[in-house]
Amino acid sequence: MLFLAVFCGFLAEYQLEHKIEKDRARKYMKDMVENLKYDTVRLGRNFRRNTMKCQYLDSFRNEIQLALEGKDNANQLYYYWIKTKSYNYVAFNKSTVTQLKNSGGFRLIINNDLATLIGDYYERIILATENQVRALDEAEQRLNVFSLQIFSYVPFNNLLSGANYSFRPDSSDDRRFNQMVDSVIAYKQLNLMTKNQGDLLSLYNHVSNKEMELKNLLAYFTWAQNEATRLAQKIESEYH
């Protein structure tokens, strides 16, 4: 009887521990689905914004091509120089997968196929996308440095002196600043610092390189968004 009581106690404790681990796994997976939904929303939003940047870069190249043919329009070149600065990147939400790693929680995921999908998304797809971001950063830095040989910030001196750098992206302050920049380009006669053919050709190459790297990033965004959606569906199917 004593042995049976001990054995039953052991089974009860085992079942309780098993239930606790199942609940923990379910909580982790619920949080991970929320992380993935965050990723897909941000990827979709920034895909659209970067697509617009690509269109500006394409127009920028066309304007440089015209300048190479002696048909330069300095104000249009300044316009696209300003519009093509920066790009939008997604800061992936890795909070749940980080908790899983730090707590040894991966052992709670019984389905090996699901565990493989999670590892693939966080260790391969996100890593590849972040590597592409670094390649784009390098292209953007080279373009920014070289473009200072062609364009001058002097016409925008008053705007820069009074700029408020505390605004948030997409805020009314941001839009107002862009409107003021557009106003300078529309009503001032702007001049390039040089019209040297070699410099213009180098500018064309730098713009083309950034456009190519940005289009590559858009492809990675699409890939990551599709895989995030697929992983979220797999988790929801597994954990109901």
C-alpha cells in the first residue's frame, strides 16, 4: 500500500509537471504569434514605403542621365537627392525566441517540424534580411558621402538652423519640415557644385547601387513576411 501511495504520488507529480510545461509552451507560442504578427505588419508597411523610395531612386537616375546628356535640371536633382535619403527597416520582434533560448524552453516544443520552422525563421531568414540591411547601409553611406561633392546644404541653411529634431517619423512636424524643403526646391534657383561628367557618372553609379540593394531588401521583406505568416499559422494549428 505504501509503495502504491508513493507511486500514485509520483504519477500525480509527473502529470502536474507535464501540465505546467504544456501551459508554459502554450504561453510561449501565444507570445510568439504576437511577435510574428508585429513582424508582418511592420514588413508590409515598410515594404510600401521603400517601394516609394525605389521609385524616387529610379527618377533620380533618369535625371542624372539627362544631366550627363547636358540637359541638367538642378532643382529636380536636388529634389530627388532629398527624397531618396534614408529608407525604412524593420526591427524584428525577437522577445519570445530570446526568452526560449535563455530559459531552455525549446525543449517544451514537442513538434520537431515546428521547432525547425522556428529556428529557420529566426536563425536564417531574419539573419539573411539583416545582412542585406548591412549591404544597403554601406551603399547608402557611400552615396551620402559622394553626393556632398555634387549638392550643397547652403540653400537649406535656414531650415537646418530652425529644425526641430524631436519629431517622430510621420508626425505633423516631419511633414511640415518636408513641405518647407519642397518649398525651397520649388522657389529657389539651385546649382550643382560640379557638372563634371566623371562626377555625374559616379553619382549615377552610387544611386544605381543603392537602388539595387534596396530592391534586394524588398525581396527579403517579402520572403520574411511570407515565412512569418506561415510560421504563425503552423503555431496556431499546433496549439489551437
